[in-house]
Amino acid sequence: MNLKDIKAKILEEIASTEKQITDYEELTKPISPNDAIGRVSRIDAINNKSVNEASLRQAKTKLANLNRVLERFGSNDFGICLKCKQAIPVGRILIRPESLLCVNCAS
């Protein structure tokens, strides 16, 4: 796996995460009290909205981290754990490109 493939993976993950954010933003729009969906359905909709809001926050955090990783790409800091300053294994970068920490520091 070369750097070009890793960068492509990061860019692919950024595009996917941006789409997720758009989808979650649509799902977290306010529920109008005038919508005739029934009391139980309204409670379910409110619960689903809360879950989607949490997912939206996670996706935004992931996107911010992906952008940080992309900014570091090509520099001496790319692939280096922010905490212990050791190299992050390539396998971890490919599985979780948004990772800024090695497995030990992330635990």
C-alpha cells in the first residue's frame, strides 16, 4: 500500500462522511406538532431524532479528524500518534483513516 492509495482512502472516507452528515441533518429536522403522526409515533420520532443527532455529532467529529489527517498528509507528522509520537500502523490508518492516535493511546 503506497501513500497515493492511503490518500485516496482518506478522500473517499471524507466524501462518505459528508454524505452521512447531509443525511443525518435531514433526519434531525424538527418534528412539527401539527403533523398528524399519532402520539406513539411522535414519541418514536423524537427518540429516533435523538439517536440521529448523536450520529450527526459523531460524523462531524469524524470529518474534522479526517480533515486534520489530510492536512498532515505528506508531512513528517502524518501517521504519527499525537500522544506518544510513535508511528500509527498502516493497517489502522486504512481501517480508521480518521485516527490521530495509535491503538495503545486510543484505548
